[in-house]
Amino acid sequence: MSISNVAIIGLGLLGSSIGHAVKELAPYIATTGYDRDPAVRAKAAELGIAGTICDTANDAVQEADLVILCVPVGAMEEAASKLSGHLRNGAIISDVGSSKKSVAEALARALPGHTIIPAHPVAGTEQSGPQAGFASLFTNRWCILTPPDDADKAAVAALSDFWTALGANVEIMDAEHHDLVLAVTSHIPHLIAYTIVGTASDLEEVTRSEVIKYSAGGFRDFTRIAASNPVMWRDVFLNNKGAVLEMLGRFTEDLTALQRAIRSGDGETLHELFSRTRAIRRAVIEEGQDDERPDFGREDHT
Amino acid sequence: MSISNVAIIGLGLLGSSIGHAVKELAPYIATTGYDRDPAVRAKAAELGIAGTICDTANDAVQEADLVILCVPVGAMEEAASKLSGHLRNGAIISDVGSSKKSVAEALARALPGHTIIPAHPVAGTEQSGPQAGFASLFTNRWCILTPPDDADKAAVAALSDFWTALGANVEIMDAEHHDLVLAVTSHIPHLIAYTIVGTASDLEEVTRSEVIKYSAGGFRDFTRIAASNPVMWRDVFLNNKGAVLEMLGRFTEDLTALQRAIRSGDGETLHELFSRTRAIRRAVIEEGQDDERPDFGREDHT
């Protein structure tokens, strides 16, 4: 079993990147694309994101042996429901959502009896929309598949091969564990970034203009993450509530301990933590998950 | 009054960047350099960071009309004390420290009667040491001067001209206000980044290897900031305690409100904040304070 026809439902950053990546890295696979927004469909056609941009989801999926839903996790169930009765026999239904337990449940409700294999390519940028996609988004990034226990092995292998062809490394994981891991490596970082950018822009003692002028002290990094798609992220927090609240609790405990260290002038505790965290950075770079150049190689000095 | 001879005390990222910047952008100014670590002095000499690398601070400052202390803020007083009796008449004493009220007090205690004009170029990378410096670090970044009320106007103008020559934009500010502004735009972002990286690496349910593999979901950005110099940052928190605790309180309040919104499924509150924060990102880019390319233009896809 191998994928020869992929339908991409939702043509934002992720959907369009899949389209570009297939075109460049797996051109033997045919693609169709659909987005509920006619303006996005027009843009996608202009950009050549998929072989055929269809005016209905039904048209897009009719020949597909793999359907990938690239919509906010809160919109998965409705988007999947609409495909019911129009799918090819044996077609694999997958997605790219950032929470997996809720998506698995939503897809199972929407398309009972179908081959559902949720997936999450851990990749993205702060930009949104069809024009934001690019073919190398998944190169050397991890794509996590969370097949149900009784999933068809051949279908899991086919989906795995598909993501490998797009340049990703594939990992199989339990949906619940995925949601906990991503709460730490993605959801809490986004929540914190959104919060501090909000806090900074609401202060009375410090003007917004000052916040912006002196952002190179560290704040500007958070503004990038806090520029991510608001609907996508709202849905992530609503759909991974348990793991996010659990990890947020840990973070808050640790922050409170540091607050106490600062208040009491306990330099040793601060220095100990600040020295330990460097090792993680080195490991992230060694594992090929970040640019090793200082400041991510930013070229804003010219 | 204009600067023709600068002594750089401390040859880490900031000190060495000043040396390189003078050489490239203001070559008519002579430089001397000193670091208390002989290995750093040897490296600095090899890299040509200053015209002369001296074996004592006294030698380095004897001809200087501007002395810039580039040491952690907790080490300013001791480093300045050692210069007493060796400074040229009328020499300006300045620094690059990230907290300004404590530094102003430390320098006033160490060198009473001297012309002290504290400064803070809001620029840096996560790297440390003499080899980390580069000439364009200050280009288009802001340098904040916090002269005391009775400061000599000609000296302030000379220091301002010096930083302008290195490519920086200069702003004059009250030390106390500086400390509040930087608590928001730099100190709290660093504290949060150090905390989340620490939290993530101490979990039992999620392995360190998982944290690293899936760091491209947002976490990796925090690892960069949390790789910053531990001694420098310990000192910042110990020396800007009041403003940091004040701003940390605001941040925690806002985070608690978001936590409540997540718990109660209040998507509207989340969406409203997540939409507002995009405008700040746009402003940061428009003001030339960050790279507009997606993901800071990272090139880690190859």
C-alpha cells in the first residue's frame, strides 16, 4: 500500500506546505486541494499549491487514498463530517493538528468505520495563509503519528512513508503522551509568549513605543511566537486543556521558586539553574533542531 | 570634547564587540583592553579586539578619556575600585550593564568625584566570551544613557557621539525608568525562558530526549535565550530586584487569567489576546528591531 493521491483540506501554512513539499519532493503523488474560503482557493490555484484546486471538499477527496485535514483542531469534526459518503473505500484520514486525543475522538465521531490515523508534523512558522507555505517546512522535523491501537499496520506504514518522503522523521506515539509532550515543547511556550506580549503592551508605566524600541533585549523573540495564528492556538488550548493545565502548574511552581530566590537574594539558586539550561540548547542544536548561529542567524544588523 | 582613547575593561561578548566596532566604524579612536582572566586576554590579543591588550587594568586606563566597564553588574564596584588613582583627569567612566540604578550607585561608591555616565546598549546574543563579539552588534540597536541629574553635558554628548559612531541610536533616560522598561523587555523574558527550559528538563513523564526532538514547536526559541551567560543574568536579577518582582507580578496575574480562561473553556478571551499580540510583532519589525523573515530567517531546513 502506498499513497498516490492526496487530498489537502485547508490551505493555510500547513496545507500549502504539504502541497509544495509533495510537488518538490514526491512529484509522483497527485494532489488536490480545498479550502472553504474562496479567496484562499483562488490564491492556492495561483500559487500552484496542488495539482487541482477543487471548489468542493467532495471533489477534492473523491480520488484520494490519503485525506489530510489541515484546519484548526476545533474545526476538524465539522470538516471531516462533510466528507462522509464521498470518500474512497479504504482511504486514510489524517490531519496535522497540534492536539491528538481530541482530534482522534472528533474524527472517529465524524467518520465512523474509516481508517483514521491522526498525525502532527512538529513544524511551522509564525505566518499564516496559503502564501506562507514552503516545500522544506518538514525537512528534518519530526512528524508524530498517533494511530489507534487497532490501526491497520499497512495504513500506518503508508502514512509514515508519505511523511518520510516529505523530509520528516516519523515517530509513533500514544495520543495522550503526545499531548503531554507537546504541552511542554509547544503549547506552554506559546501561552507564555502570548502572555508576556500582552502584559508588556498593557502597562501604564512603560509605553508601547518603549517596549518596541528596546525589544532586542529578549522580548522580540516572544513577539514572533505571539504572532502565530490566533484561531489555531485558541483551539489548541481548548482541546488540550488537561495537559496544558498540568504543565502550566509545573511551570508556575518553578517560576514561584525563582521569584523567591530573587526576593531573598539567593544568587546560588539562580546561577545553578542558569548554568544547567545551556546544556539543553547544545542538545537541541546537536539534534539538528535549531540553527546554531548566534541569534538564529538573524540578519537585522544591516 | 570628543573621545579619542577608549579603555575596555572586560573582554566578553560586549567588550569584544565594542573593540571590533571601534576598529571598523570609528578607527580614529584608539583602544586598550583588559580582562582579569589571562586566557581571555591572550584570546583577545590573538583576535585583535583592541589596539593594545594590557596585563593590568591600570595600564589599560592610563591614557583613556573613556573607560567602559564590560563586566557583570555584580562585579562593577570591585572592577571600578581598582581603577581609583589611575584614571586620567576628566575621564568618563561608563559601562554596558543591564541594570542601571544599582550600577550608578556602585560606580559612585567606587569612584567618588569622577565623571560617571552609566549606559546600556540593548544588544547581545546568547553567546559569551571574546570570540563571540562582532562589529555590527550595535548597529540599529538602542543604547540608553542614564546620566545623573548633575552630569556634565559635554561628557554626555561625547558618550552619545561615541555610541552613535558605533551604529547605535542613543536615548537618555532616568536610571529607575530604565530598570522598569528593561525588566519588561529583557529581564522577565529571560527569567521565563530559563524557567520553562528548567521545567521541561526536570519532568518525569516527558523525557529530555523528547523535549529536544520536538523543540521546533516553540520551545527551541526559549533554549536560545536560556543559553545566555549565567553569571551576567544572576547579577541582573539580584541588582534589579524591585522592578523584576513588580513586572513578574503583572505577568503572573495575566497568566493566571489565561489559565482560568483555558479551564473554563473561554475561547473568546484567548482569541482576543492572541489577535492583539500580532500588532506588536508588526511594530517591532517596522521599527527595524527584528528580522521580518519567517522564523527569523532560520536556515535549519537544510
